[in-house]
Amino acid sequence: MSYCDTATTEATAIEAEPSKERKRENWTRSQQGSSARNLLEKAYFVLGALPADGAWIGLSEVARITGLPKSTVHRLLGTLTNLRLADRHGAGYRLGPRMMSLVKHASGGYASALRDFLLPHLLDLFQSTGHSVHLCVEHMHGALCLEHLHGHTGVRLRVKSGSVLPKHTTAIGRVLTAHSDFVADDDLTAELSGELKRIRREGIAIDVNGLCRGTTCVAAPIWSPARTVMAVFAVTGPVHGLDVPAVSHQLRRAAHSAARDLARSPHLTTRQR
């Protein structure tokens, strides 16, 4: 082999080495990126398993819901707790204060404007019923409470502004679910499917012990001119102290009045949440 051939071979080998090194670096970065994505997905699933109503859930139940190993769930919950995205009390976990704050801010200025607009109607409802009242809107997989009012003698609930209530176990959530375009009856139990049909027919949802033990909650939708649910008004009181027929009538009246005023405010009814 001539000198020129030898030199050419050596130069080719030298050029190939950086190429191999770059491939190894790219492969390593790809693996790290894939690992980070998988970890983020697992953390997302764990957060999604935590109750949105302030209740506590155990590590084993989170593992059952997500299908992840307990060791992985334990590690992720530790990280989420440190970030205040989850909250821990003894052996129980729930969504943390930072997560609730993010949910509230994610609703943006529209929710704040809607809350300010509907607050006079909510105050009227509070004065006419004498019970705790709530204003909620749909948000991701739950109902976001924009405002909650109660008096000295009203039922004190864990619900407050910024709380996210579950959809299927509360009257407020069921109103939103009943009129949602993204719910398939095949995904619901026969009992819940029948309840949602009743809500669509009668325009009122009722739950007992849904928000708090010993309470009854009645909820009604506030309609936009396009016949989509803009928000929900709800009234909560003691099981044996709340006149459901009377409260249902007051709710319908308040929701109708609010919808009528909203129809005159296209900046709220035409804006996407």
C-alpha cells in the first residue's frame, strides 16, 4: 500500500470517529428525552388520580388507578409534594395548594369577568334561599368554583373559590356532564346515564352527601344564547332543612335571569373559555 493510500485510510478513520461519537451523543440525548417524557406522563397520571374535591387518597389506590408500581407512585408523590402540586397528610394524598392555584389562574381573565358579571345574581339567590350558594364553570375534568357564599347559619363546606369538584358525584358536576358534547353514554353506568337523562329533561340536578355528609345540593345550568352551558348555579343546605321544590324554583328563576342578562353581553357569550 502506498503512502498516499495509507494516509487516505487514516484520514477516513479519523473522520469516522467524530461521526460515531455524535451518534452516541444523539442516542444518549434521545434516551434521556424519552425517559423525561415517560416520567412526565407518569406524573401527569398520578396527579389525575388525586381527588379534586379535597378528599384524601392512599398510595395503594393511586397505584391501582394509574396502573403504576407502588414504588414509582411513592417516588412521584414525594416529588409532587415537594413542589406543592400534591399535599400529604399521614398516609393520604390530595391535590396541593400550588396545583389549585394553577387551576384557578389557568381559567384566565374570562372566568374572572364571568364571575363579576354573575355575582349580583348569585347574591340574589343567596338572599332568597338563605343557604350556601355556588357559581361554577366547566374546567378540564371537573367543575371549577368561581364563587361560594354562605351566611352565619349556612352549611360550612370545604368548597371555596378555586376548588375543583368532581363531575360524576356532585349535582354541579352532573349538570355539566349532562350537557357536555364529550361524554359518551357507553362510558357511564346505567344509573348515572339515567340520571343525566333526567337532568336534561328537568333542568335540575340533585345530590345528597355529594359535597359534604348531611347536605343536599341542587344545581341548575345557565344557558348562553347558543344553548351551551355557560355556568352553573347551585344551592347547598342540610338534608332535612332544604326545601328542594322551593329551591329548585328559585334556582331556575336565578339561572333564567342570569342567562337573559348574558344574552345582552356578547363579549362574554361569544368568547371561548
